[in-house]
Amino acid sequence: MKQAFVLFGSTGDLARQKVLPALISLASSELDVIAVGRKDFSTHQYRDFMGLAETALPTLRYVQADMSDSESLIALSTVLQ
């Protein structure tokens, strides 16, 4: 059974310096990593912004969302299904 780790605030310093390196060390094909942030990025642009190689966290997906907007929450729930 696949599991998902949703990282809110994924473009911040804490994510860059602590959370993403820890996830890389734990990564497996059974863990989907969903990075959520307000910046309008594609997954590729997010990887570039965060300095992540394409091989690091191969199951990573970036979702642009504003948590105060109900449409963003619907889009996030679609990704998680």
C-alpha cells in the first residue's frame, strides 16, 4: 500500500534545509511526496528552486495551493486520490 507525505510550506527554508534532506534519506517507491506551496511552480521548477536532482525523491510532485481557497483544497484532494 502506497503512502503519501504531504509537505505544506514546501518552498521555505525549513523544508529546504531539514525536511527534504530527511525525506531523501527515507525515500522509497512506496512513499509519494506531495510538496504544497503558494508559488506557481511545476514539479520541475520546484526541483530547480529547491536544488533537487531529478533522481532525488522520484515520487515527488509539487502542487500550487492556497490553503485558504477551497478550490485549492479540492485540487490537492484530487492529487491525493
